[in-house]
Amino acid sequence: MTASCTASAAYVLAVIDVAVKAGAARERLLQHVGPTALSSPQARVPMAQLIALFNAAVDLTGRPDLGLEFGRRVQPGTYSTLGYALMTCDTLADAIALVPHYRRLVFDYGYSDTALSIVGEQAEFAWLVLPGALPYCVPLAEAMLAGWYSFGRWISNAEPVLSAVHFAHAAPADASPYTAYFGCPVHFGQARNALLFPRSLLGTPLSQADRSLHLAMREQARAALDRAFGEAEIGQRVRQALARLLPKCEATLEAVAAALNLAPRTLQRRLREEGLSFKLVLDELRRELALVYLADASLSSLDIALLLGFAEQSSFTRACKEWTGSTPTEFRRRGDAGAESHRPRNGVSA
């Protein structure tokens, strides 16, 4: 794990507050992150320090289920500006769809991602981590899902009924706190960490939906990304611009350069400085999004082609064969969407 993998100070402070309330000494906890790293809510903390903090917090409190306690205490600010953008969305589906665009505000880790997949009447919202890319941290994984569940309940002002919860790690000695918290069967030793729930919940309206405020919060989130990661990481900024332009079939070098207030030649040069090209970034983003869309049985191949900015369905079919060795129909028949989403990515991380 490289030093560039970071978490927001707001999230780290939330972990510390939960651990202190559970009996840990703040001074002992700060030894794992250092007080200067938390000098402002906009500061970034290396992921290695967050993982060390979580593990230390469990040891100091004697609470192996500390991740559940973290989930109980999440607030919008726990997720930085993203939290406020999420709470003002129209529906739960809109909030889930927003996460991948701004998740770096909370976790800037290139080899993990969130994914929503739908099979029949069931939906799955998962945290995907490439094997071996990130030291697996049990309390972090549990805090992730517990936080999602708790925050989803809060922003919808409802009691969503989960079908099941999956964790990739082994079961604890006592799993009863988990079934009590989530109110559904909790399975351990699974392929991924995920919340499973009826598809119908995606249409749940959010209690604080406000389109004008939502647009303002998204602008703040974009500005926060620029402040946090600066101009150097041009590949990520291109990805963000492309994500907005793809459904409009405007994913061109010129359109992205205009969105970033750069000349096309300047954009090409800066991408080369990061070892990238516009085509590489575009192809990689399309491939990643295609794997997510292919897992959604409600989307036709034509729908996916349009969402990915292809002018013709045949162009998407050819691209899919290059990415997976199969046509979209063959790929779905094999049921490979989940497996493909775990494969290493080349060039640009999510």
C-alpha cells in the first residue's frame, strides 16, 4: 500500500471519538496517527495509519464489534462533504449512484470501489477490494457496512429491511451483535463485503431531498476534491469529467479539456506526465462502468452502450469482447460480472 492511499481526517476523527466513548485513551489512539495529521478536517491520513488505528481501537476497548458502534454514530460530516451531498439526493438509488464519483473524499484508495448490482428483485451494494491490494482490516470492513446501513436509515427516515449482510472475514466468536444490529442474517467468509436488500428500496425518497441544495453540495464536493488532490493527479480529474460527459456522448478530448479549463494539448501533456493517455483513461473508465452496468439486469445492451457514450450498440459489443472476451449477452449468461470487477485494473485506478 503506497503513501498516496489516504483517508479523510473527518473519518479518522470519527473513529477516535467512537473508541474514546468505548473506553480507549485518546492519547494512546493518537499515537497511531499523530496529532499534526488531524490539524484540520481537510487533512489526509495515510490508510496504513487508519488501519493501525482501527486495530488499536479494538485492542484498547476490548470491543471486537467496534465497527458496529462506529456505524451507530455516523453523521453526514463523517463522510466529509460527500455526506451532505448524499443526504440531499432525491432517492436512495440516487445517493448510492453518487458515491463512486466522490468517494475519494473519504477514502482515496485506488484498488477499492463500491458497486451496486441487481439480480431480479434483489440488490447488492458492495465494497470491492482487490485481493492483496489492501491489508484486510476487520473493524474497517464492519464499520463500512454498519455506517452505510445506519446512514441509509437516517437519510431516508425509514427502517430499511435488509435481506442479508455478507462479510469476507471469518465469523467472530459471538455473531449475535451483528444480527441484532442489521436485523437480518449475517454471513461471514463470503466473496465480498456487501449489503443485500430488496430492489424496491432503491426508490425510497430521502427525507431531506433538496435539488438546489444538492447541486450546491456537489459543487462543494468537487471543490473539495480539487483542494485535497490538487492539479497533479490529472488522471482522476479526467475520470470525473468523463463520468459526467459519457451519457451525453460528449466524451472527447476537447470536451474534457474545456471542462477542466485546459487546452487539449496541455491536457495531453499532463496525462503523459502521469504515464497516461486520454484513450487509456476513457477505455478503462468505460470498462469499469460496463462491469457495473452488466450486473444490472434491468439495463439492456443498448442502454449500457448509451450510458457509456457509444454512438452505436455494435461499438459497445466490440469493446466488451476486447475487455472480457465475450459479447455482453455471453458475459451475462456466464454470470461473470462479479468476478471481472475483482480483476486488476491497468493504467488508471478507480
